[in-house]
Amino acid sequence: MAQDTSSSTETIGAIDDYVLLGRSGLRVSPLCLGALGFAAGSNYEDSKKVFDHYYEKGGNFFDTANVYNGGQCERFLGGYIADKRSQVVIATKYTLNKTSMRDGFRYNPNAGGNHRKSLVENLDESLKRMNVGYVDILYIHYHEYRTPFEELMRSLDDAVRSGKTLYVAASNIPAWALACCNTTANLRGWSPFIGLQTRYNLLNRWLETDLQPACAELDIGIIPWGPIAEGFLSGKYTKETLPDPKSGGYHSRVIAETVQNERCWDILDEVVAISKEINKTPAQVSLNWIKQKPGITSPAIGCKTVTQLEENLKALEFKLTPEQMARLDAVSKLPEIPFPHSVNTWIDKYIGKNVEMPKKFHPIKNIEIIKS
């Protein structure tokens, strides 16, 4: 039987087809514009062109952090939104300690972490850099294993009640900690996390084993970062042109750590093959695959040029076929399935194989088809 290599040619969606973030009424664009690239190798005006194009197309969701480029990303973003604050959704993060990341600072152990002092001071500094009275979403940037859940969630709830942030969310956190945080918040009547920002792409699918079902159960929206794997899934690199992790910056190190085996190149080959079949770019295929995955709200894209941004936005205008999705799922299957999911892939036959699985747990049900 010939493979169905067609995809829908009609316009499926656009950046102004807003979606709800988690268990909230907050409307955000289906692609979030990450500000990490602002001030990183580009000046204020060049980054503003990217911001303006996204905004003019109807985009409203922007992501930054207190430490991005030493706070300069927040300053740039604050300047861009000065006359349109109510029209945009701004998310920033705290956790990382700038005094341990930059020269010229006396080390302050309390300048980072998720405790109350760090939250209060870092949030105030972010608001000053952006010259705004509040942010829409405040993330913990990382789970740092030191701050008790009760202190964390009460402190975040106080920030919400103060009006300095409207919602709270988490980034780079294990599923058990995410569940503890929201269970604590819900039990106490505090503000729970409505969003999770975590790494997810065709090369890194560990989200599907624990975090995705946790988010489904807790009604948390997922904002994947690194959806194109720092450009690797755009097809821009070959084995001969991979950046040197010793001479490059953050992205070079991440790519070197990620692209360590033939599986990654096999995935890229399939992405490129499908992109040629449907006359799309590899980046668009990679983004479209993520957008069709359960629980995904708004992948965070990083663009330094308007051309890159426009390419990413066009990923919303088509839909990969089930056959194309299956091909990508197969080539990107997890190299191993950790316990207890390794047991769950076959235990159903002893429970009742024909018993319906709730839709929110379909990724766990379907993990059987990607086992080695």
C-alpha cells in the first residue's frame, strides 16, 4: 500500500487563534515568543523587529527570565511593551542566582533559590527592569530541592494576592514535585501552577512518561522549550558542521550534549524527508508534530530574525497526517522506558485490555507502541 504523504493544504490555524493556559481563563497565543534571543547577538532595534512582527500578527504571549542576558532581555521587552501592556501576556522566571553567574558581584546565597526572600527581591527587580506594575505569569525557573513546598506555594500565593503577578507556573521540575506543589496549593486554597515549561521535542520525549500525565491530571498547560532542539531539527547542521561546545555558548553546549548518537540523525532524516514530501521546512514539521501532542498549549520559540519567526508561524497553517505523525513517533521512540512504565506497557492484558483508558492518559496507553 502506498504511503499517504499528503497533508492538509488549507489554513488550519494562526497565531491569533488563542488558547487557554491550564486551569485558567487566560488566553495565550498557540506559539509563545521566547525573549532569550533578545540582546543576545542582536541590538535593541533588531530584536524589536521580531517582537513587532509577532505582535502585529496577533501574538500576545512573551517569555523571559530575570537572568537572561544579565537582565537585558527583560529591559528590551519592557521597552517594547511600554504602550501595549494590557494587550500582552508576560511571563518571567526566578530561581537562578545572578551573583553566582556573573563576575563583579559579591556572592549572595539568598539571591537565588525558590524561597520567599529570593522570590520577593527577584520579582521586584524584574518589574523594575521591565517598568511594569505586574507580570501575568511568574515561573519558578527550576526545582531546587531546598525550599519546602509550603513556603514556596504560600510565597507565590502572596505574590498573586499582592497583584505583582496574576498567575504562577513551574519550569524544569520533576513530576512528583509538581504534584506536591499543586496538591499543597489546592489543599490550602492558594494559587496553583497553571503552566509547566519543560524541554520537549522529537529528540527528548521523556515528558510523556511522567510529566505529561501529571499535567493532564492536574489540568496544567504545557509550554515546551527547545521545540526545534536549538536549531538541530531545522536541518541547519550536519555531522561536519556541529558547533564546538568548547568554543560556543549555551546552545553549542546543549546541542553537543543532545546529539550524541545515530538516533538523533535518524530522526532528522525523517523530519527532512517529510518536509520535502509536503513542501514545508524541517522546523515547521518539528513544531507541527509537537502542536498535535496531548496537553501542549504553546511551544516557546526563539527567533533572532523576522524570517525565522515567519517560518515558525507557518507551522500553524497545516496539519501533519496521522501517517506522518506515526512515522515521526516511530523514529523518535524512547530509547528505553523507565520503570514502572516498562511494566505498564504489558500489564493491561492482566487488568482488562478492552477497558477504556481516559483520554487524558492516552500517551501512557500508547507508550506500548514505542517500546524498544
